[in-house]
Amino acid sequence: MKHIILAIALLAIFVSPVSAMNWQTETVDDASSYCPYAGPNTGKYTSLAFDPSDNPAISYLYYNSHELKFTHYNNSSWEIETVDDAGQVGLYTSLEFDHSGNPAISYYDWLNGSLKFTYYNNSSWETETVDNAGLVGLHTSLAFDSSGNPAISYYDAYRYNTSLKFAYYNGGIWETETVDNIGDVGIYTSLAFDPSDNPAISYYDFNTSKDLKFAHYNGANWEIETVDSRLNVGMGTSLCYDPSGDPAISYFDLTNKDLKFAHYNGAYWETETVGNAPGLYFDEDEYTYGGDLTSLAFDASGNPAISYNDVNNDDLKFAYYNGANWEIETVDSTNDVGRYASLCFDSSGNAGISYYDYTNSNNAFLKFAFSMTGTLPVNSSVPDAWVYVDGINRSVQANTTLYLWPGTYNITVVKQDYETPAIQTVNVTEGANPEIDFIPEPAPPVAGFVVNTTSVTATQDVAFTDHSTGLISSWLWDFSDGTTSTDQNPTHNYTTTGTYNISLILTNPSGSSTRVRTSYITIVDAPVAGFSANVTSGTVPLSVGFTDSSTNDPTAWSWDLGDGNTSTDQNPNHTYSAVGTYNVSLNASNAQGSNIITRTAYITVSAVSTESSDQGSSSSSHRVSVSSSQEPDIVISTDTSLMRVSGSTAIEFDLSDGDGPVLGIGFDAEEDEGLVVTKVQVLNGTPDDVPVPGGNVYSVMSIDVGAEGTISNDNAENIMIRFKVSREWINENNIDPDTISLMHFYEGEWQELPTDLESEDVDFLYFTAETSDFSLFSIVADTASEGVSEESIQAEETASIGSEEEQTDEASTEDTKSTPGFGALVGVGFVSLAMLVIRKRK
């Protein structure tokens, strides 16, 4: 290709550098050597391709005699020959080199109305007719598949057909088929093979909707889609596949007088306006729009470029995408030039354009424009760094050569985990340019890690996984038990129970980073067995729910329930069907060992009696059976408690082991009521005849103590309901805790009950509310303002710290709660607390 530049320099009379890209132009064929007529006309329907040696070749029409011509640059000059002069041939030429490096041309035989194909066999041209079924062969486009077989897309102009057709050489004969025949379709065809070797064609739908269309063969049939339908678009199409294997099309928008570009992004077509390119030239000789075709190609950097004719100014233009936007150059502006432009890049990224000069209608000729790029080696001391030119990632990595048009550029390299080096400003000239070097420095690392578990038993391994970012030279782990590690992903074994902090220190040449996780690993020992029951005494049959409270992570449980029954559930439920007193034992075990706890005379089952009962005893059961007082489909759960209510007695129904938010109901009874069942039903909404309470609703409940009217202000005093609200609900709904209250549905409306905060721990806030009787209740609250929310969060964090300190004391009372009479004591304490709250409020 260097020879052609030298030859162009010698032909000074034809040379004309016309733009910032330093385009060189020359006349290739003016027909002076072979035209016997005055006013020769040659160079229409040009098609450009580079041979394997990067020398340009052009097919075109010698109009005076309607001959197909071929010219090839031989490293010093252009050689011109006639390929076919049988009749009137040579229109709509398309040139490609086959896999052997020999040229082939598809073209239209105007006299016979047929599609023809010719190829050079190393000594002469061989020509054959591909399709002669009427006026076929206009707007040909030639391409070779990966096996070296030629294929041609073309337009069937016969008035009953007006369709897009496709011809393919199968190794023995040409096969032809119609791709699209809906209306007048198929002019301006452009053919390319996708990476899977399936053909695709861009073309113009002229008569039906005047749209740009795209046909793709999927291996079984043709799929057709509309790419752009913005009113009269799609003339002058040119199709190429980008380096990623996605199709792209250049074309004209005749309505808006624009040059456009469509690109498939893997999911859909994206279209954009490249520049203004007003009008198309109507060639009356060929009875079709002809001279103003676009030609699309991708440069050595994978960016698209388009050559086209600016009809308003009669100029040859070149548009190329620089990675961020389109830039447009005027290649040749010497009067009426640029029709039938054909663009191609050689293997070095240099651009060539063949085109038709119609400045003098009595002496029209073929021209060629060429522009060399500059080569710029960009090196980086670290591999795989991306090269950025003027702030744009050129999608190439350093330690390679950039192909850039002459000009001034700001260049740097970028790699993850490295600082970006200083930008270098480079003036690129044609040909080879001095290399530039970059030395990126590592960015400081950022430490981070995770573990496979944060709670294990002694002698079990803990696996630490480094999740740090950045370039890392060294790791230093401190396990807080006197040991360290320099492995990236160490495994450590703790031998002593306790809670441990973990720290990781990273270093690299640019600095260090430390990550500390406080109280991150907890090492436990063999289990310490413990359990409780939701009820420890009652009448036969007595249903009891046992809850495991063992510590140190047991993995197996063995219960002896005292009546000959056993269980291996963690939290079994059991029904005692005989009167008696029962011992209960639990053996909790894990890999570290086991521990047994036995509670003697823990469960007492008595016969049903309506005459006498310990007024302090309570029997609770938790069922999902539904009371007849509410519709079954709105009941979530039901909790009940049975007690004898005697006059002049403080009564406490204990519901703390239930599923709902109600923990207890207490009052001072004035009369004997006998055995009374308290029932709390948690509902999934209000009944149909009850409105929804205002505010944020935490729970809706139906509470009954005995039959309707059994307990009310008429026969009891200080009727108190104790309930809890979870912190999780408060935080998720941005609740102001000071607004939490218990509502009572009374006399057809929701009424707010006096409600006081009793206490709080890590998980719940505990409240008491006073009521006059029982029916429907709801727990509601208001959303907090931003300021209140932040204060609430701070208060919760303070409460959380305090509650953790109290957990040890709570655990120490576990056995005390299980002693006989403890429930009664809790009830008396609760009523006393309620009285204090009431007096305080009064």
C-alpha cells in the first residue's frame, strides 16, 4: 500500500489533499485510452475491495458501451481491463475477493434483464448467468461464506414480482429464492454473513411503507423485521457486522434529508442521525434512484465509518464514529463528485473510497480517495490495561498499536485496582508514530472478609475468606487468641470457649488497609440442658407445650415425659390423659457432649372439679381451633387460659406463652364466677361490619373473658390488658413508639384506651392498657417524623445494650419460674404493677 502513496504523489495533477484527515484523491479511469467517442462516461456503479496484499481494486460501468470494467492497482499503477462487453452489462456491480485472493463480481445485464456473476480463475474471467427470470439482478450485493461459496442479494424488478431475491452457489449450481415479495421491496440490497455463517440482507421497502428492513436466515427460514419506519427511510443501505457479531446498517432518511445509522445492540435496533445529507439523485437512465448510496465499514479499532454523496453540495463525504460521537469530513469537493461511493479499509486501517466524478457530463470518470492513518504504539507496565483516547475507552488494551487519524489526542490507560496515570497529549501524524509508555501504580487496598460460621464449638475449624479489593501484597490475620496467619484464606481452630475479635491488615506498595470485626466469633461448649412448659398444672386431659432453652447449640434432644412417652423433637407438645404428678427430663446433646436436666413433679394433672380449685392455678392451652364468636376465615390463632374466679381476689390470666401479642389479663374480681375461660383470637383483619382502625395497625384481636358480660366494670375493678409490640415492626414501619396504644371497639366506634409503656428489651416493647369490658381490640401507632425516628433508633440502641446486660439475670430466674406457685406470684406482681401505673396516671 505504500507504493500507491508514492504513485499518487507522482500524479500531482490529479492529487488533491482536501481535509484535516489529509485525503489524497486521484483519477483512476477517464476512458481516454479506450473510448472512441467524444465525451467519455465511465465510473458508475463502483465497488471497492482490497486484495490480500492490501492493493485496491474497483469494478464499475463504462457507460458509453455498457461494459463491465475492472481496475486493479499493481503496486505502481492502475491496470484496467474489460470483464464483460456482451450486450449492455455492468450495472449495479459488487466486488469481493474470494478465499484464494481472486476477484469476483456480481452485476446486472440490462439488455437481457438478468443477474450475472464473473470470477477470475488465475488466468481469465469466467462469466455465468445466475438468474434470468425477467428483470432480475438490480442492486446486487456479493459476499462469500466461510466455505468460500458466493452468494448474491438482488432486486427482481419485473412488474409482477418487485421482490427481494437471494442466490447461493452450493458448490455445484446456483440456487435462487424469493426472500420478501410483500409489495415493492428489495432495492438498495446489501448482503453480509453473520458469525454463524447465516446470510442477512438490508433493503428498502419502496411501495408498501417506505421502511428500512432487515432479513436474516435463521438456519431454516428467513426472518424479516422493520428496522426504521419513520416515513420514507432506508434508501442507499449498506450492511456490516461489527467485531462483536452484531449487524449495523447505514442508510438515508429521505423525509428529513439525513444520513442515519442503525445498530443492533443484542436485544433491539438503535437508530441515530449521523449528519445532514439532503436528497437522492434520480438516474433517469436506470429508472431508479441510483447515484447516492451509502457505504459502511468498520475500521481497525472496531468503529463504524460511512462514505456518501452530499447532493446539495455535490461533495464526497466521510463520517466516522470516534467512540463518543460522529465526525464528518469532506473528502472531495471538486464540483459534482461522490456518486456511487464505495468504502473499504485495508488491513492496516487505512481508508479507501471509489466514486464517480460527474463534474463534466461530457467527460465523467472514476476516482479513488485514500487516507492513511497514523499508527501509535501504546505500552503499559501492567498487562490488560484499557486505552482511553480523549476520555473514551477505545475497547483495546495497552501493549498494542492504535490506528488514529492524524490529529492531537489525550491518551491514558485504565485498569481496575490501579491509579490512573497522568494523561499524555500526543500529536499523531500519518504513518508510524513514536510509542508512548504508561506505568500505573497500584491503588491502596480495601480490606474485607467473611467466615463460614460465626458460632462453633471448640475444636471445630473456622474458615476465613478474604473479600478485599485492590492489588494486595500481604495479609495479616489476628484471631485474638494469641495466634495470627499470613494466608489469604486461612482456617483456624479455637480451643477455648469465648467471644473473639478478628482483624485483617492488608498491604501493597501504595499503602495498607485494616478491617476489624468486634465480637465476631463465638466458641461454645457442650450443651447445658434447660426447658420450660407453657402450663405445669391443670385438669385432665392436659395439653402441654415444652420449649427447649438449652444453651451451647444442641443438635439432638431426647425427652422423657414421665408417663411412659418420649420425644426427639426440640419443642414437643404432649397431652397427659391420666391424673397424676409427672417428672420430665431432657437430654440435650451435640458433638461436644450431652447434658440432662430433670424436673421432679413438674406436671400436675388433676380431675375436673367445679366445687373447689386453687384460685391461683392457671391452665393454658394454645390451639388453632376457632371460636364460634368469629368467622373461621379471619382467625389466625387462638390462645386460651382457664381459672377459677373468686370474689375479692386479684385474678391474672397468664397468656405469655401464646402466639399472639397479649401476655396477660388481670383484674380484681368482686364476685365468684366459677371456672372462667379467657380466649384471645388474633384476626387477619376486622369483621365485615367493623371499620378498619386508623393509623398503622399492628394487630386486631377478639378478647373474651367468660361468656359475654361475665367480666366488666360491673363486677370487677382495674381490668388491665398486658401486651407486647415487636421492635422489628416498629423499625420496618418507621413507628413513633410514643404513639402505640390499644384501641377498643365500643358502641360502634374505635376508642383509644389509656396505655402505658411498662418495659422493653431487645425484641419487644411491653405495655399495659385499662379497659371496661371485652370485645374487639386493636394495637395501632402513628408513623414517626424524621427527627422522631432518629431519636427512637438511638433509644432502641440504648435499650438493646441494656437488655443484653439483663439477659444473664433473666436466665438465672429460669428455674425459679418453674417452681410451684410462681405463676400466682407473677400474677400478684403484675396486678400490683398495674395498680402503680394507674395511680401514676391518675
